[in-house]
Amino acid sequence: MQDFWLYFGLGKDHIADLQGYDHILFVAALCLRYLFRDWKKVLILITAFTIGHSITLALSVLNVVNISTAWIEFLIPVTIVFTALSNVWEKKFEFKTKFPLIYFLALFFGLIHGLGFSNYLKSLLGKSSSIAGELLAFNLGLEAGQLLIVAAIMLISWIVVQAMRMQRREWLLFASGGIFCLSLLMAIERFPI
């Protein structure tokens, strides 16, 4: 049980580490279009992302999938660019479909982000033969860390939209524009040559 909490803490700390701000930017871009009243939709969204990266994290740690680290480090900011761009088309904030496109993007992009975590987790696990418990704990820690980031982003959005009275669409465009610029710069810097 002690190993569970160790890997849980490592997962939580890894996602919330400011040096890995690309993951924080991605979660922010995913959640900017939502308000606190949309918490169920946000929970589904973040869980879709976690499922995606859990799949590739497990496959990579088990050496079923092996993709160049340089390409993964390039593709991660590309996913952020696309997510930030998807926010531009959100105008009415009426989520009429049960599973909007953003859920599928979160799941698919989670597959890419999971590969980004795999080298870190592989180095922690070493040659351990039984990794199911450690993978579960690490992924649950990632989910907990992501939920903390989501809470912070939604609090900031509430302050800007409700307390400061900025139009919701303007806030979405402003914040998404900043995320887009940062992630595009990251993608250009990380392009594998």
C-alpha cells in the first residue's frame, strides 16, 4: 500500500510540475470553455484524457509501443495548438450533443500525452515485473493533479467572467490565444530535425 501512495504522489506531482507546463497548458485549453456549473462535462472531459494517456502509458511501459521521444515532444505542443484553436469556434456555449468533438480530441490527444509520461515512468519502475498497481496509482495521481489544475483554471475563469465582468467569449479567445502562441512556439522549438 505504501507503493500505491508513492506512485500516486509521483503522478500528481508530475502533472502539476511547473517545469512540465505543456501538460498544464493542455488541460487549461481543454477546460477554458466551461464554467463551474459544467463540472460533470469537465469531469468526463478530463477522464477521457486520462483514459487516453493511461492506454499509451501502459503500452509504452510494457514495450508494446515505442515511438521516438523527439516526435512525442513535438506532438504534445501540437495537440495544445489544435485544442486552443478548437476554442475559437465555440460561440454560444450550448453543448447540445452528449459527446461533443472536444471529448474525442481529449481522448485522442491523451494517447499522445501518455507517451510523453512513459519514459519518466519507465525510469521509475526499472525492471519491475509487476507494474499494474504502480500504473494504476500513477494514473490516479495524474487524474488528481489534473483535477487540481482544472479547479484552478475554473476559478480563474470565474473571477475573470463573473467578478471582472469580461465577456465569456472574449475570455476564451484571450486565454486560448495566449495558450496557442506558447504552444506554437514550443512546437517550432521541438520540431525534430
